[in-house]
Amino acid sequence: MAVATQTLEEVCINSIRFLAIDAVEKAKSGHPGLPMGAAPMAFVLWDRFLRYNPKNPKWFNRDRFVLSAGHGSMLHYALLYLTGFDSVSIEDIKQFRQWESRTPGHPENFMTAGVEVTTGPLGQGIANGVGLAIAEAHLAAKFNKPDAKIVDHYTYVILGDGCNMEGVSGEACSYAGHLGLGKLIALYDDNHISIDGSTDIAFTEDVSKRFEAYGWHVLHVQDGNTDLEGIAKAIEEAKSVTDKPSFIKVTTTIGYGSPNKANTAGVHGAALGGDEVKLTRENLGWEHEPFVVPEDALKHWRKAIERGANYEAEWNKTFDTYKGKYAQEAAEFERYISGKLADGWDKVLPTYTPEDKALATRKHSETCLNKLAAVLPELIGGSADLTHSNLTEIKGFGDFQKGHYQNRNIHFGVREHGMGAICNGMSLHRSGLIPYGATFLIFTDYMRAAIRLSALSHGGVIWVMTHDSIGQGEDGPTHQPIETLASLRAIPQLTVIRPADGNETSGAYKVAIEKAKQHAPTLLAFTRQNVPNLAGTSIEGVTKGGYTVVDSEGTPELILIGTGSELSLCVTAAEKLTSEGKKVRVVSLPSWELFEAQDAAYKESILPKAVTKRLSVEAGSSLGWHKYVGTEGDTVSIDRFGASAPGGVCLEKFGFSVDNVLAKAKQLLG
């Protein structure tokens, strides 16, 4: 085939293919097959439908695009370069998968402007897309007026066979169908190849029928390699269906154009190799050097710059009209998207004295959520079918359901992993929403990938976890977290807070709300059982991660360190030891991450190195506590699975009693 016989559209499509081929070849690493096969659908979408501004990637009303099949990242980078995003130059394309490159192996939203969410773990992207669509639907219902739509955009996702195999996509897409999210359109790159070979060896279900059962509008483009008009017609039809999400199955050939590797696993995750690259260039009539895009193709692609500027200018006019008519709503909208919090929001957080009634910290959490919801309308979320156990309903604000998108209580169903990925998408919409998702602490194991990705991708999500220890009781070891806190504390950029009482719960929410606006996640761990309100606890103390609750006269001989419900054991034990003439300090350490962020002088003032006799008390694994108790200290901890019994019995049997804390303390004191 000679270049002269190709249409301009074909040259534009081949520009995607060969940027991907050349980048992977230079890196000697990557996945060229998907960009080669999905190039036509990507071209049609980005050239004819997607509304975005390359020179302002953060323009609010842009359509969101997610490459859920993130291994095909060169598809996305090629699109960003071709359409004129400043974040990806031809030099960035040449640095694909290299140190500190803006073109990493999988799309990272914090590395590359124009990438909305971090994808790579398959299924997460489409689930994030559900969250993006929920955010759009909620904001549209809240702010739009009949004569002025300021929130009006689509979420488009390209996903692959692997995404459809992963369970998280099923959870999220089932929920999207229930909600009827008409602004969500997914294009399925149906190429029948995964790493192990043909999908026939493991994946033979009728995916279209599955999505029909989920409640999606389903279409099929049988020739995704060349039928550009068929792809365009399908997207047009999808946009016309407003009461349900759309799933467009686009049958393609992975590695399209490669004479020997197309439609094989060999092109999925490895460079073509020099000989095959040459043959592919000949086969597709591509007579250009590596990384060269023909001028006429680049000129066509770059029309996106003018289109994007016009899209944004039109929206600005709409918003100016909106501001003139609806000044109060416009001011609130501007506060949302600026990321600012309402003035004095934290003044609603309650404080407590020891005379106040002992309550579970999950109950204090409910109080905080409801007080904050009244002053922070951007707070939205819910539970994975445990609303009345997690106590996460914000009263008076209705249930988020189809036709009632303005409401703020989201019922995720028994879909922990889906909930996590959806909450990430809501946050990464970057419209000021503060999403929260709740379940039992033990079930973070069902959503760990999503929690990790919230930390990695700077998602400002609040994870509300209750039933935080063996104090959970009768449900037994399957429901009692042991190693859970230690494993969560191991996740970089995640702040874990385990408050001890009402004051510390208020402090935990103060931190979580502030971090959400800084695009950082926080995980809060709350008790099922009642705990006393302690003298000396404070909101300010929690913000520092660790602080002194009870101090001795003069340098302490012993430091007791507690978190959560076990802090009260430390306080009572300290009182008894003090009455016996011992010098004892009690330190509350609700958040290791916040404490480690303090300067050395502050940390020394709380845990002086000279005091080597230290005892930590936490109803969980001892893993990690050596950092704070040292070689001469000890722990009251649990390093086996729990048991089925009333919570108080479990705590007593496993040594979480004042008597056991005293016994261990006296051993240390000699």
C-alpha cells in the first residue's frame, strides 16, 4: 500500500500506531498491540466526539477519557501529543517508560496532564469511570438550571478483555446500570487476546448479554479495524440514550498491520522487533522515520486546539450567564471547583469531657459526618451495604438513586472493591467533591487495590472503617481484623487514624477533610464497642499524630502508648502505677503517619530517646510497633486470629485488660 492511496483519516490513525510501535521499540518494553488495534476507535472518539481543551487540560466541563486497559498507555500518550497537549512532547514519547518520564509504563494522573485517573490494574479504570459519571450526574442535578447547564459532559472509557474479566469491573458496572448513568459510554476493545493467548482458554461468556443484564444499552461494531462510520454511528446512538450507560463492543485485531504478530499474544506485551517493525511499515505503507508524523496528519490532529478553545469559550459564556442569574449557586460552584472549604467548617466538630456518655467511636463518627454534611455540601458517600452498622447515613439528604442524583447518601451494595474504585473516580473528577466509602475494617482486604490507588493517584477519599478489632465480638475471626492496621499503615501516602474517643474522632475528621482537599486519602478506624471520653484528648493532638495525654512529674520511667479503645487501658493503668510512686507518661498515637510528619524536636518531646521502657497497647498485630517501643520495650498485641465470643470476653481473653497492662508494665519496670 502506498502512502498516496491512504485517506487523511487513515494517516491520522497510523500516526497513533507508529508512535506506539516506535516508542515501545525504543524502550524495548511495552504493549504495542492494543494501540495498533484500538487506534481507529480512539481516532473517531477524539476527533469527532470528545470535548476537551489541549491547552487547558483542567477545564472543568471537559469530557473525561479513561484508558482502562492501561497497559496500552502509548495509545493515550500518542493522542495527547497529536492533539497538542503540552504535557507530552515528541521527546516525551521517545522517553516512554524511562526514569521520571511523563510517559510512564501505565497512565499516571499525577505525572501527565490529560490523564484523568491512574490505570494499570485491570478493571480499575472502568470502575473509576463510574465514579466520574456519578460526580457529573450529582453536580449536574445540584447546579444546572433549565436555562443554563454548567455541568454537562460525558465519561468515555476504553476497556479490554482483561478489564471485563476482573471482578471490580463487574461490581462497578452492575451499579452503573442500576443508577442509569446515561453520560457513561464504554468502548470495549474486543480483540480476543490476553497475555496467555486467545481468550478462548479462559473467557468465553457473552459479555454483551452480561452488560444487557446489568441494565446497559449495548451496541456492536463488527469491524473496528476499518469501519470508522460504524464506530461514529455507535457513539452517536450511545449519546442519544440518556437513561442508561452504553457499552459499545468494538471487535478489533490486536497488533493490526503486523504481518506475523497481529492477532497473537506475541504483540500484546512486547516490542515487535526490528524485522517485524519494518514489515509492518511496508504493510501499512508507512514511509516515515521513527517518531515522525506527516505534516498533514499533525495539522489535522492539532485542529483540536482551536476546537478546545472554542468549547471552553462557549462554556465560559454559559457560566457568565449563570452567574448573572444565579449568583449564590455560582459562588458555591466556584468554591467547589477551587478546592476551598467553607469558612469556619471545622467549628461544628464537637468536643467532649469525661463526664459525657461513653459511646462507640463509630457513633462519634456518625455525629461528625452529620455535622460536617450540614456545612460541607460537597461531602457525599455511603456504605457497602452496612449503613446502619457503619452509621454513615447523613440524615435529611436523601438517597442517591436514578432520578435523584442531587441526593448524597450512596448505597453501594455489597461491592467493597467497586465502592473503592468508584470513590476514587468521584475524587479524581477534581470538582471539589469529598467522597467517603464505608465498610468493616476487615473488608479493606476486599478493596485494598482501590485504597492503594487512592494513595498512589492522590485521591481525596475518606475511608470510614468500623468494627476495628477483636472487640467486634461474636462474628468471630473472619470479621476481626488482626494484621489489617499494620498492612494499611504500610501503604505510602495513606493516613491511617485510629481515634480513642469523641475528641479524637473529631480530630480525625478534621484531618480527613483537610487532606481530602489536598488530594490525599485518609482511613479512619472506629470501634463497635463503647469507649469513655478521656481527659487530655484533643482535636489538636490528633493533628500531630501522637501526643501526651497523661504525664508524670519529672522525667517518666515508663511510657505507655495506646491507640483507639486501648488508650483508656493505658490511662487507668497509669493512674494505678502513679499511685504506687511510679513516673508514667501516657501517649496517644492515633496516626503513625501524622506523627512521623512532625519535626524531630516534637517527636523527641513526646517519646524521648532516654526513656527506653515503653509499652504499646493495641488490639492488633505487633508488626511495626518495634519502631516505637524499641529493643527494651514490649507490646500488648495479638498475633493470631481472633475468636467468636462477646467483644468484652475476646478483649479480656487476649490480654486487653488493665490487669495485663499493669503486669507487663511492672515487668518492664523490674
